[in-house]
Amino acid sequence: MKIIDKYILKRYLSTFVAMLLMFIPIAIVIDVSEKVDKMIENKIPFIEIAIYYYHFTIYFANLLFPIFLFLSVIWFTSKLANNTEIIAILSSGISFQRFMRPFIIGASIVSLFALIMGVFLVPKASEGFNNFRYTYLKGNGKEMMRDNSNVFKQISKDEFIYVGNFNQTSKIAFNFAMEKFKKEKLQYKVTASRIKWNPKDSSYTMFNYNKRKVGEFADIIETADKKDTIFKFDLEDLTPVVYVAETLPLGELYKFIDKEKSRGSSNINVYLVVLYKKYSLPVSAFILTIIAVAVSSMKRRGGMGLNLAIGIGLAFSFVFFDKIFGVLAEKSSVPPLLAVWLPNIVFGILAIYLLRNAKR
């Protein structure tokens, strides 16, 4: 590696770290100012608050990673351009493609770091961050952080259940229904106005029980005011924590998604978005680095201010599209894989266009 490569790579990484160290304390101060009243009101122990802000730091850095990276590259590349260092480098016979090499090396290092964080650190940080918010700041947290309404799941190859509403505290589900099929034909259907989980013996108590068994010539109907039984499912599995996918390591996340797919989970797109973003975020480091260098490598009349203005606009546009398409994947029929990768595809095309113009 030549001196110029070491010089640019050092500036790349040091500016990125400085950007993190500058903005994260500001984010912590803003967060404290918003939550200090509730923290005092709920008498939260200091150690819990300290652990929360440790998790908050990792969670926040991962969330705004594209903006921090983009602004840091825009900043130091603009300084190189204003000091005519880039002109001197290119005038010495170095091609623009060769000039980009240390930036790509830097992007590789940052991408690897982002991938490791996403796989090992962010899941634990996300769990601590969200648990603190729902436990101490949201009120009635255990209920709010669970998907309790209109739960429909496939619990085996031919068995389906439906729960209209689930109360986490009392372990009672309302408007329960279970259907058993054989070769796409209904064998029987069980319904109950409510069903209660008994943790001592892992059994269930059904109230206003009704079972209809489909016969060849006539149906057989069985009713009871109350009936105890054992099912193959656990009500905890039917009402997972909404942000559960964010808290799982990569291997467990794959297993969890496979299980939820087999059960027909209504939140499957949410979980897939979390999975795909673990891979798309590191790739965005390369795309944003190329765009940032292409935009800021030319000396402009407006100086660094104009480059920063363009950079901030592009960075927030990337984050905006990333969030919008993520929500579309979760709430609509847009395929999660396409929705997560579409911002990278669009801005990747923009990066190629800007890079070709910058070479000229």
C-alpha cells in the first residue's frame, strides 16, 4: 500500500469514527431530555439507565450508519478538493479509478464492521433498548410489545388455529378456533369463546366449548360449558414480541423465520425485512462511498458548504427510501427482498452515473 493510500484510508476511517463520536453524545442528550421525567417518575435504577444507553449507542449507530458514513466521506473528500490535493493527485498521473482504491478498502472495512455488528451486537442491543422502553417508558409494556389481535397460525401440516385477542397477563385467549384438515377436506372444527392456559400442567381450559366433526352423512356436534384439554401449541408462541426478529442472532433468526412460515404468521414480512437488512446495510457502504467521492471530489464555488448540502440531501433521501420501502414490505404485498434491496439498486445506478461523470 502506497503512502497516498494510507493517507486517504486513515482520513476515511478517522473521520467516520469522529462523526460517530460527535453525533452519538448529541443523540443521548436529546434522548435524556425527552425521557428524564418518566425516568424520575418511575424511579428507574441508575444501572438500568446506564445499560439502556449502552444499548442505545449501538442501536442508534446501526440505525443511522448510512448517514454517518456518507457525511464523513463528503466532509474529508471536500477538504481534499478545497486544498487542491485531489487535483495534485490526479495531475501526477494517477487515474480516478486508482484514486478510488483506498476509499473502496475503507468501505470494505466499514462494511465488515457493520456486518459483524448486525449479526452479533445489534440483536442484543435491540433487545435491551426495546425492553427498557416498553418496561419503563411505555406503560403496560408487556401487552403493548406483543402482537395480540387476530392471530392466525398454522401449527402443523393440516392444523390451523385462530385467536381473536390474547391477554398476556391472564393467559386467556378470546374467540378461539381450531380446524383440522385431511387432504384439503375439513375433518373437525373446535371453537370456544375463551381459552385459558394452565402453566402447571401445560393444559388448556376451554369455555363454551363446541366441536363439530364432519361426517359422511351427518355432522357430529359436541358441546360443553367447560372442557380441559392439551394442545400441541403454546400461547406464548402465538403472540410473539413484535420486535422479536431484531433480537435474534443470525442462525436463530433463520430458524425462527422457518417456524413462523410453517405457522402462517401474519408478521412474516416484518421478520424477512430484518433478515435482508443485515446483508443490504453493509453493501450500502460501498454505494454511499462512491456517491460521496463522486459528488465532493470536484472543487466548487460554494466550497464545502455546497458539497455538504448535496451530501445531506442524498443521505437523507437514501434513509427515507430505505424506511418507506421497508414499511411497504411489512404492510403490503411488495416482496420484502425487493423492497429492502431497491434503495441500494436505485442509488447504485446513481453511483455509477456520478462516478462516470466524475472521471471526466
